[in-house]
Amino acid sequence: MAPRVLISDSLSETAVQVFRDRGIETDFRPNLGKDKEALLAAIGEYDGLAIRSATKVTEKLIQAAGRLRVVGRAGIGVDNVDIPAATAKGIIVMNTPFGNSITTAEHAIAMLLACARQIPAADASTQAGKWEKNRFMGVELTSKTLGIIGCGNIGSIVAERAQGLAMRVIAYDPFLSDERALELGVEKVDLGELFQRADFITLHTPLTDKTRNIIDAKAIAKMKDGVRIVNCARGGLIVEEDLRKALDSGKVAGAAIDVFSEEPATANVLFGAPNVVCTPHLGASTTEAQENVAIQIAEQMADYLTTGAVRHAINMPSITAEEAPRLVPFVRLAEQLGSFAGQLTESGAKAIRLEYEGAVADMNTRALTAAALAGFLTPQLQTVNMVSAPAYAKERGIRVEETRREQAGAYESYMRLTVVTERQERSVAGTVFSDGKPRVIQIKGINMEAELTERMLYITNRDKPGFIGRLGTTLGEAGVNIAGMQLGRDHEGGDAIALVSVDQAIAPEILEAVQAIPNVIQARPLTF
């Protein structure tokens, strides 16, 4: 029986024809996604569901989808899809991560100009019959410094366009290498320096735990008087109340905002502020972009439904059915090693080296490397997956190296990941035991054996008496239960590592107390 696809949002006729040309029975019902009950009643008849943002793929919908194998989102954001529920049901979720890049970058430049010259307010005033030339005094972009927060695919396009406007461009991105910055012609700086130097600031970073509220009152206080801020990335990157106060006081001369903490934004603290330009999340809204992402998602879904090929999947590794049983535990190991290193890496990564030794060296190391890169990049990007991770790494100028060799040590299979930054190299190694569970067996050259759990505390310290007792007391007094603890050291009295599994999250004040323990060098919470 031919696969059957439902398109429940508005996609182009060209995309619909892509499905039909591939022999896929296609029902184009662009308004169905707005009717939850009707969609729920119909979903059980389809193998594929193609959507934009109007359709909400909830757990309830997924449970009713008895045949559904793939959900395709025409666009990058998958906030309207319950990915854990889809994964549990074995449904692949795909998106089109690069289809909107130029359109979003162009909108950011348009917002930059609109903010600098107060175009929306001047338009409203003029059309109201006023002639207020003196009121709308603007500023030039030429020779001004543009600070870009997040210099990935979209940010790099903005940098190129801004240079065409004769702006000086500085950029902050933890994954931007010196080589990539040189190639782009931007100056790489840390976040504090960007705040101090930039005349204009534009955000092009995903919303993660590390980037949420990246611009707040403290950040604004570091900025130049009269700075102008543009956000066409994600709501939640800016504390909107703090920005409003800065606009009212004149500290921030202007802002151009396309995304909001709550959408649809029918009311917002920024509305009515002096010299603020607001648009209703139009970053991806051009005819060309909408056509591109619609065709791309149709092609991706058609490939999967007819050949089994998987591209740009959020929740599915690129692994064939034949190799999956043997490879999956090593994919998990690779993700964990990458995540471990990614959570501890704060400066720009120049290179990532993967070493495969023993039986694992004969496996699909391309998939394992992709899994390791996804794990490494996820703390910063979150939407990255095994398919898109190599592209994201290349885009940020991170050199990826693979080495394969025969077994030389005690382990049948051995995998080591090394991150090279401007300041140091950090390595973590692991293996998979006969129980199929991944284990970390070496950190920074120090041997230890540990299973990575959901919540952990990573501590580097000097090997001196009393540390373990003080650590247990500190965590116990804070109400944090220790589920397990693994220790390692390079030599007696030298450098040591503690990897502690805990049952509760480590609050900032608890982390400060741990860091205050004598001989502790570094303490970081980790999640897996």
C-alpha cells in the first residue's frame, strides 16, 4: 500500500506535487491543523504529517496516530511538536534547519536600519499629516560597531551584509574559531567586551539555558549609552522589562524586536516604548523562504517514506537497520562523551578529535562522530541533532578529526574525544561493557570508571586529605543526596577528579559552597 501523507497547514502547491510525483497519496487540508478535534479524528489514517506552526502535535495526537511514521516541520522551530512523545512512539520528527537563513538575516538588517532611522514612527507621523523632521533625527550605520551574539549560519550572513554597509563587526560565539572569524572578517570577542564596544547589538543564537536572559539589566549597564538592540532570533533572550526601563531612561536609544517571550504578543511591556520597532515574528516570512522550506520538507519526508533515508531528523540517528543493534550503545556513548566535553567547554573550540580503537573502529564511525558532535553542541544549540551537527561544526570552523586503530589496551573497544580550544586540550574516554551500558573510563588522562547519570557534579581538586568528608557534609547539609561517587587522581597528592551522581539539582548557592571547599579547583553541574 502506498504511504499516505496529510498536510494540515498551508504549504505551497509545489510541495504538494513533490509528494504526488513520488507516488505518495497526499491530502492537502491546510486549515485542519487549526481544528484540534478534527485533526485528532483524522490522524490515524496517515503515515506522514507535514506541518508549519499552526498544527500542534501533542502527546494526545501522537497517541491517536496509529500509522504515523514521520512528522515534517517546514521551518526550524519544533516547539509545536512533543518530541519525547513522538520518540517514544517511534515517530521521526524532521525540520528544515537552513531554509530560512537568508530571509531572517535580511530581516535583521532591515530592523537595524528601521531602528537607526526611526522609520516606522516617522511613517506614522507623516501619514498623520505632520512634518516632524527635527523629531526623527537618526544615526548612520557607516563606521559604527555591530556586535553579533551568535555567529552561526544566520549570524555570519548578517556579518557579511553589515560589512557591505561599512560597519565594523565584532562577534561573540563560544563555537567560533579564530580561523572562521578570520574567514568572515569579524573580530572575535568575549561577551563583556561586545557589550562595552558595540553601537548596535543583534542576536542570532538559539534559546538555551546558557542564552536565556543573556541581555538583562546587568548586561545593559555594561553597554554604551545610546546603544541599539535588535532581536530576530528567539523570545526569552532579552529580559523585556529591563529593556523597557533602559528605553525609557535613554540608556538604550532604540530597539527592534521581532520575537517575544510570549507569542502571539497581543500585549507586551515593550509596546509603546520610545523608539522601539516591533514586528510579529516575521523573520522567516518571505515568499522565497516559505517556498524553500515547504519543498525541502516534502523531499525529506518523501525520501524517508519511499527509501528509508533520514535527513535533518531531530530524534533519529542516521543508522541502518542492520547495524543498529550493535551500534546504538556506542552512539549513546559518543553522545555522552560529547555532552560531557560540551558542558565543560566555555571558550571557542578549534578542533574535536575522535579516536576509535578496537572493535568500535570497524563500526560506522561517521554516525558515532556525528553523535559526539551533537552531544558537544547541544548545550549551546539544543536543536542540533546527529544529521545537522557536522554542518553546524563546519559552519563554526571546528575542525573534526577521526583516528581508527586496532586494539592496543585492555578494552575491546575504546573511544576518546578531545576538544582543542585556544587555551587547552581536554579529553574524555569511554567504552561499552557487556551489559550494553556506556562508561567513562578516563578524564583528562586520569583513569576512573563511571556511569553517567541524569544529574552529576564534576569536581577537579588537589589530592589532599579531608576533601571527601567536607564534600559529603556540604551536600548533605544542603539536602542533596549522593547516589554514587567515582574518584581518580594522577598521583598521590597531585591532581584529582570526583564525579558525583546526585538525586537533586545543584542550585547556584550549593555550587558556590562546594567551590569554597579547600583544595577545590573547579566544580560544575552536569546533566545527561
